[in-house]
Amino acid sequence: MSLKVYISGTLYDKDDAKISVYDHGFLYGDGVFEGMRSYGGRVFRLEPHLDRLWESAKAICLEIPMSRQQMTEAINQTLQANGIADGYIRLIVTRGAGTLGLDPNRTSDPQVVIITDHIALYPDELYEKGLKIVTASTIRNHSAALSPRIKSLNYLNNILAKIEGLQAGCIEALMLNTKGEVAECTGDNIFIVRDGVLYTPPIEAGILEGITRDAVIELARQSGREVREIPLTRHDIYIADECFLTGTAAEVVPVVEVDSRPIADGTPGPITRELVEKFRRLTRGD
Ligand code: PXG
């Protein structure tokens, strides 16, 4: 059975799911998206994901052509049509087809696309062994140019950094902001642990306010751990006791080497392991 893709009210076979080449989402990356996960048939943190989608759309003056209730129904309809209980959901809202030229007023019909599919997580062994990352020379977008808080269809900033990571043999890369502070990775937020305290860059460092990041902060605080959202430098990362990344696709994944410096003894730390487990229990609901 072919996978079904939702486009603006209709479910299409994957091969027939098409958007106009005049859509400004395609022409200019003019649109917004969300990546979510469903576990056991329930979408994890649906409301915060919808909040972020609507906020991203608001920031680019894009009106999502349906209500949150309709969006929720469309997501569930697409998951059910594909018989997906545990999977990945990609929501995309484009500016719609228009004339050639940037003017968003000369577009009509913003399109809503919902893809539900299975996601290839990092290989299991990375959760055991941890991953190695490098710092990219590509600086994270300046918030006053294009806020990293907007999950827009313009991901070239992150893709350029990802290419640098891949060229160095790493599947993730660390990005700094224009002040040279640690911002985030290309599709994940970053945390370190030092003397039992968790640290992660604040939103003002110019990062996406990750929903997994929020969940992990909550989990850590619930178990009595202190979490500080303060600016970090690469030095802080190099001398950390532990380091890990958070993201919808990655969940919680240990980092054991940054720019060829092993983190502590170069193996995943105990607090990281505990959070990997706690996050699994939270999402799998047991
Ligand atoms: N920073 C950036 C720049 C992201 O794109 C995160 C942090 C983590 O946020 P969440 O809310 O997911 O905890 C992201 C999220 C993909 C993919 O296809 C990327 C993300 C999410 C899902 C899939 O690579 N990025």
C-alpha cells in the first residue's frame, strides 16, 4: 500500500502528492514547518508543536488556512490512513503559488502538507557509544536577520553547517552565534553537565526553542537537578563532564567528542544515560 500524503484537505498517494513549482515555498523557502513524533498513536507534545507552528507563521505574516482543531484532525486522519502508531510527522505550510517575484501578496492558496512516515533514527549504537561532533565555521543566523526561533522552510544556514560536519565525518555539527557563543546543533539543541548541574544556551543565544529541550529540562528538574540556561562557550563544552543533544528526531543522544576533544573519559555520562531512559519512558508512556 502506498503511503498517503495530506495536501490541503485531500489524501494523495505519495507519488501523486505534488505542489506547484510556482509555490513560494519552493521558489523562496517561503513557508514554515514542524517535525513531530507519534508514540503509540499519540502525538508527543502536540500543543507546543502547534504553538510553535502558529508562532513561526505569525512571524512571517503567513495565515495558516485552518484552525488548530482542523489541523489536529488532519494529522490524526493522515496517521490513521497510513496505519502509523510510532512515526514521524512533518507539517508544512507554504505561502502558496504566485507570480515570480518575492511579493507574498501575489500568491494565493497557502498549502498545508502533512507527511507521516517512519523515521530513521541514529543507529542504536550511537545511543550506547555517543557521537562525535565538530564546530562548523558557518555561524547561526543572526536573530535580527532571520530568527532561529522561526522554523522556516529556509534551512540553508543549518544545511551549510551540516555539510561541514559531514565533510569532517560527523553526523551533527555545533553552531556558534555571532558573538562566538554556543548556539545549537544543525537539528538539535545542546546540553552539558558539570558538577551535577545541567547547562544549555538560553533562547537569546539565537536558537530554536526545542520541544525536546523543554521536556528534558522538565525531566531533569523533576528529579531534583539544577538546570541553568546561560551563555556557553566552546571552552565550557570541552571541559564538561557530560554532553548530549536533544531533538524530535534524535530524542536524547550522548556526545562524547567535540572538535577532537573527548568529553571527560569519552564515554556517555551517567546523567545523560539517565535522561535518555527518562525521555524514553516519558514518550513510551510507561
Ligand atoms: N534546533 C534546530 C535548528 C532544529 O531544527 C531542534 C533544535 C530541536 O527541536 P525539537 O523541537 O525537535 O526538540 C530542531 C528540530 C529533521 C528534523 O528532519 C529536524 C528537527 C526536528 C525533526 C526532524 O532533520 N529539528
